[in-house]
Amino acid sequence: MKDMNTITIIALVLIFLGGLGAILLVIGQGINSSGDKQEIIENTKSKNEELKVRIDQLTQERGGLRVSLEARDQRIQQQTEKIEDLNNKLLEKADYIQKYLSGGEGFHM
């Protein structure tokens, strides 16, 4: 094999060092990514806990609203029944007054 000149040797050394640098870069990125992954997992867990608390609060509020709405609906139903009863009484009185003023069933045209 022929003797290599100095430029070829320097080029081969630089190529070797570049490959070694690439390997070290990949290892460093792997270490950093595992730390980032752990941080993401912890962040996700804490957000999930916050969401669970908020869901529980919303569930309690929803239950309270349901009870409140049921009570309101019952009051509205009672008031509607009273209005219907008063309307029927008013119609009876109006009919009585009309019959009284017109002579009732005794007057025919």
C-alpha cells in the first residue's frame, strides 16, 4: 500500500472525529429526551388531577342545579294549576253576569 500523504490522514482523522461527535450527539439527545419525557408525564399527571377535581365540582354543581330546577318546575306547575282554577272561576262569573244581564235562558230572539 502506498504511503498516505498528510492531507489524506488529516481528512480520515476528521471523518473519524465527525462520526464520534455524531455518536456523542445522539447519546446526549437521548438523555435529554428521556428527561423531557419524564417532565411531560409529570405535567400530564398533574393536569389530569386538576381536571378530575374540576369534573367533581361540575358534577356537584349540576346536582345542585337539578334539584333547584326541579323545585322551580314544581312551583311553576302549582302556579299554573292556580291560574287555571282562577281562569275557570272567572269564566263562570263572566257567564253568570252575561246570563244575568241578558235575562238568561228566558229571553230568545
